[in-house]
Amino acid sequence: MITIALYNLKGGVGKTASCVNLAYLAAKDGYKTLLWDIDPQGSTTFYYKIKPKDAQGIKKLISKDAHLESAIMATEYDNLEIIAADNSAKAFDVIVEEMKGNKNRLKSVLRQLEHDYDFVFIDCPPGLSALSENIFQAADIVLMPIIPTTLSVRTYNMIKDYFKEKNLDSSKMMCFFTMADLRKNMHNEIMEFLYKDKRFFEHYIPYLSDVEKMGIYRQPIEEFARSSYAAQSYRDLWVEIKEGVLE
């Protein structure tokens, strides 16, 4: 089982759209796939037309004796299941509090699924917390979508510094560009600069309206615009990620 956490310190970088589409493509390839929507905004849950769960069970879900199977729900797609987001304001605070002082809590909870799934994708909340450190420990890959802007470069460097400070395995950090507009000189220059860091996949996701339309159709792009450039961009990126992960 390979756990891929879609993460960025900032919000609004295309993290959830990428999580939804990459998990769908993994499942379409025949891999048994689980999506865990830990972001309290619950956008991944929304895109897959799943009702957010109540806060009542969130503490049990991440407790020492957690049983994730009871929280797993089917989607309308083969090989793809989901743990829905919690729609309560207190849920995130509960998770963070439970994980304080135990940076391997999430890793131990996920271990019970290692014979049931090929891929687990986690849609992570932005920011740095006890939860994010748990995610970094549990994930095999911390996959970061990055918009090619100067502020994103700063954010990227902050995450690299955090990994060093916490003695985390920096080889887990893998990145790709999203919302890229090659008509902008700044985007081209920043992409060229960061590609030298050897953490970025070659394929990127352009700034395209079909990605925004996911909120209208509540589907992965492949389902409502299979022949679009956006769908092809995600397919190309997934092939590159898959080859990099499974080699």
C-alpha cells in the first residue's frame, strides 16, 4: 500500500482537484484505492457526492484502537472508496489534540489497511500542526501542488525547512506545478528555476476552466470532459507519478 498525501501550506492551490483526479485515475487503472478527506472544508467529499459524516465518531476514527473499516464508504466508481470529511467546526481541533505527542498515530491507524488497498490518497488541510506532522510521518509521498509564483516559492522553502527541523525524510517531498500559465513570463521563469531542484514532476496542470467546472459536475474531469486538455494533463501527470512511485 502506497500512501500519497496531497498537501500544501497554503490553500487554493489546486490540492483537492488534484487529489480527486489522481485517486480516480489510480482506481481506473485497476488499483484498489482509498481517499481520506481530512480537510475540514470537505471538498473532496463534495466532489464525490458523499455526505460529510458527523463529528460523533471522529475521535474513535483516530484513536489508538481505531477501526477505519466502519468509516469507509463506497463511491460510484469501481475500485474507489472514501472516508468522508467531518463537517463540524470542532473536528479539526479534535484531530489535532488527539495527535499531539504522538507523531506516529496516523501511521499506526493506516497500517490496518495495508493489505486492503494499493493506494491511499489523503486530502490534507493547509497549515502546519500536529496533524500535518502525523501526515508527513505516515505518507510514503507528500505530493505538493505548487502555483509558479514568488509566494509559492517561499512556501515551498518553508516546507523544506520544516522537514529539516523535524528530521523528516525529505525524499518524500515530490511536487508538481498547478494553475500554470505559460503565457506569463514569471510562471515560466519560476518553473525553470524550481525544476533544477529535482523534486518536480515534468508534467504540470495548466490553469484551465475545466478544472473549475468540477464543482458544477461534482465529478473527476475524466468523467465529464475526457477529451479535454485538462483531462490529458492529469493523465500525463498520473503516469509520471505512477512510474516514479512504483519503479
